[in-house]
Amino acid sequence: MRTFLDKIRGRSRVVIYENERAVHLVKGELQGILGPGEHYLKNGRGTLMVERQDLATPLFRSEYEKALFDKLPEVADEHLTVVRTKPGEIAIVERDHRVYRVLGPDQQLVLWTDAGPWAWTVIDTATEPELPRKLLLRLGEAKLTHHFEIIQVTEGSVALLFVDGVMTRTLAAGLYAFWKAGGSMTKKLVDLKRQSLDVTGQEVLTLDRVTVRINLSAEYRVVDAVKAAQEVKDFSDTLYRALQMVFRKQLGALKLDQILERKGDVNAEAEASIKADMARIGIEVFDISLKDVILPGEMREILNKVVTAEKEAEANVIRRREETNATRSLLNTAKVMAENPVMLRLKELEALESIASKVDRLTVHNGTGGLMNDLVRLRDDGTAEA
């Protein structure tokens, strides 16, 4: 019966549920927002239009949003919550004490008030560019990380932070997060641990025009990260080139023999020069050494021949010296025997003992004296009777 009367009067019955809200228009004109319940609305000739929205989606999305705020601001304030940010600001929007959304700079978020409760915090990224650790953990758990950048610095390193191309601070080991809205942000990691650098296969022309290849090594560490990053483009490349230039200059002023003989002295001179230059850019250098001097093939053959000849000459000198010593010893022995007949007799007996040990049977005639005389004659005529 009521439905029939409503039709006669040009009204329509609209039911809005608890989880819904609705924007309604009559003859294309915005009338307001309908809350939960039963509503009888004018609908002459089907001119009523109802736009339903589910509160499960808290965002207010309607093509009549501007008209609602312009024509019916009181209705908009009653049903909608508006969050706005200015340029350089970030808003952390919470729904029932849980992070719902992160609003970027110069943005607006229109929410159904009844889908809340809502709360938000606006952050000026110019004055607070870094996220507190507690907020970082909350946003990480909510997987809302697109508005900030995480920087992790490992132990033994530092990070130089640049905002809009200007270095703002040095970060020690740890985990950091910065708002992207705070400016164009870049970082440069600098390792502070002791490191080694090898320079291999560098060709050097010596003073006597011999081309040699050298292998160098050095150890270094960064003691002033700011200087090392700002004074030069690449401090490791700078050290590499310094090693090249200093050793080329040092070795180019020496002959090959001097380089091979004074390797330690060359290292000391080069080390003093390189350390002074690298200290100006915040680098401490240790243990610079000239590890290898590699000669061309033909030069190696020549030096091998020289070394062989020198060693043979030394061997000949030693051999002649020993022969001279042996001859001198025999001469001295002969003099002693000539002056001492008993000594001569003892030597004769030693010779007899040596001969007797080499024969199986020995027959002696004329006694020991005759044997000695025969032995003496043996040297003269080459015969002996036994």
C-alpha cells in the first residue's frame, strides 16, 4: 500500500546498509549523503540517482567530489575526513592505530569518516629528513616503503650522504632510512679496512736503455673518507697512477745493474714520495714494494752468460788457490823430511804398510833393512823382488 502511495507521490524507497554510504542526486542536482537506514526520496519520472559506496574501501571515490565540497561543505565535513600535504611534506595516516597509508608531498586523501577512526602525522622532510627507527620498522611491516630510501652501512665502512649533489653527513655502520621527498639523494660507500693494490706489467726504460717490466704492490687504508671522496674522483685509481709515475721516474734515472742491486733503496725513496702525496687526500699507505723486475728474453740470456762466466772464473780462482796451498804443503813436508831422517823413515814405513795391505803374500829377503833399500831402488829401476 505504501509503495503504491510513494509511487503516486513520486517517491522511491532506498535502503542503505551499515557497511554502505550513498551519494544521491535528483534531476542531476547533488542532494547529500545517505547514512544507514530506510530512505524515501523524491523520484519524479525516474530522476533519482543513488551512488553507493562500500566502507570496506575507505577511500571516497566519486566524480561528484568537488561538487560535494563546493555546494554542501557541511555534509562533506560530517561524513568525510580529508588529509592534505604541502610540498616537501609526508603524512603517515593511521586507521584504528594501524598504519594505513603514506601520503606523499602535495597530495590529498579523502576518506569515509565512519570507516575509521583516523589519525595522521604530517612530517616536514626538510627539517626531519631521516626516519626514526621505530617508524621505519612500522612502515616496513606494513610494506609501505616506496616513499623512503634505506641505506645500510656495513662494519668497517662509512657512507657519505649527498642531497641535491651536496654532501650533508657521514654515516657510520648501521641501518638508516631517509625520505625521498627531502631531495635527490645519493650515497657513496667508503671501505675503511686495510686493502692491497697491485700494479703489474709496467714497462720502464732504464738509463742504459733497457726496457724492463716491473710488478709493484702496496697496502693502504682510508683515514679521512670525506677528503678521499671529494679531493679526487677515485682514490684507488689515484694511488695506482701515483705508483706508476713515481717508480717510472725513479727507475728511469738508474741503470739496470743499479736497479737490481739497490731494489730496497729505490723502494724507500718511492715510498716517501707516494705517502706524502696520498696523505693530502686522506689515504694512509703502507708497505710499498717493488716485487719483480722482469727482463726481456735476450737480456736474460746475456745476464745468464755473464753470471755463468763470473761463477766459472770464481771456481777457477778457488781451484788454483787450493792447488797452490797443496803444493806449498808438499814443499813444507819435503823440507821437514830432509831435515829430519826419522820423519822420513816413518813415511817409508807408512808407504810399506799401504803396499802390504794390497798383497796376499809377502816374502822378505835380507831383513827389514834390505826391504827398505829395495823399496828405495824400486823408484829407480821399477823392479823389486818379493
